[in-house]
Amino acid sequence: MLPRMINKTLFDPDPALSRQPQIVASVLTYLGTLPFLYGVLWALNVVATPPLPFSIEAALMGYTVVIISFIAGIHWGLAVSFYSHRSTQQWHSNARPLDDDTEFCSLTRQQNSKHFSESNFSIMALFISSNVMALWAWLMLLLWFVSTQQAWSSWLSWLGLAMAFAVLLTVDYVWARVNDTHSWLWLLRWQASSVAIVSMFAMAFKTA
């Protein structure tokens, strides 16, 4: 289980203080969904193909791989942050002198030891999943390149990318629920990922 190592007030201070970063993150995220929205419209033949030196499908494929790798990088950074914060907590816990209630202090340290053991698994899971998702996106890109010889590989690669977005969103959901933080960021991620997943299915339908 992911540890409650980051104080809620660190990410949810006075609304007046946190509003500006939230606005910037929201604007950038919504702008980032525009290529996916265009992909949906293009796949449904709502918009025409503009005269570009590259195909819309190739452009969206490259953009999708970049975004998945970007989100995976966020999860890697989250794992590093958890590990650094936990190490600091552990040092302070071990450095704190025992008081007269030795039995209470011993029980507290046993609980902390179990907590840190559980957090080790969570941190390693984040490290591994972030790498797996980035590599998965790369593999889907390679699979898409095979579409010049095999027609089925194109739509299969889009479905694979949709699955990647779903997995990354699930990781965000678990982290937000366990740590009770970033409620606004989770909502933002859900909205953007939903658009991306719809776009992936639209492209799969277009290329099937």
C-alpha cells in the first residue's frame, strides 16, 4: 500500500496560495489534449487532412508516445520523492531519544518498521511500473511501424496505447486515494486521460 508520507498541507495549502499553480497545470493539460481531440475528429472524418509533409496518424502516434513517457516520468519522480521523504522520516525516528515509556517507544518503532516495509514495496512498484509503461509505449511505436507490412499491427498498437493510458490512470487513482492528496490533479488526469483513450479507440477504428 502506498505510504502516507506526504503531508496533505504540502499540496493543499491555503487555496489562495495554491490557485496559480493549479491554473497553470490545468491550462497546460487541456492544451495537451488538443492533438487527441483533433485525432478523434480526423478519425471520424469530421475534419479534412491538412497538407502536411507527414501523416496525421504518424504525428499523433509520436505525440502519444511522448505523453505516455512523460506521465511515466512523473511516476518515477513520485517514487523518488516518496523514497527521499521516507528516508528522512526514518532517520528522525531512529534519532529520537527514548523516553520513560520504553514499551511504547518499542511498539512505535515496530509499527514504523512495518510501515517502511510496506512503503518499500510501493516505491519499487512505482519505479518498475513507470519503466514498463515507457517501454510499452516504445514497443507500440515499433508495432505501428510494422503496419506498412501488416495491416493489423496499426489498430493493435492504438489499442495498446489506450491500455497504457488506462494503467497509468489507475496508478494515479490508487495514489490519490491512499494519500488523500492532489484531488484536483486526479480530476485533471481523469479528464485528460479519458480524451486520450477515446482518441486511441477512434484511431484504432480508423485504421482497422
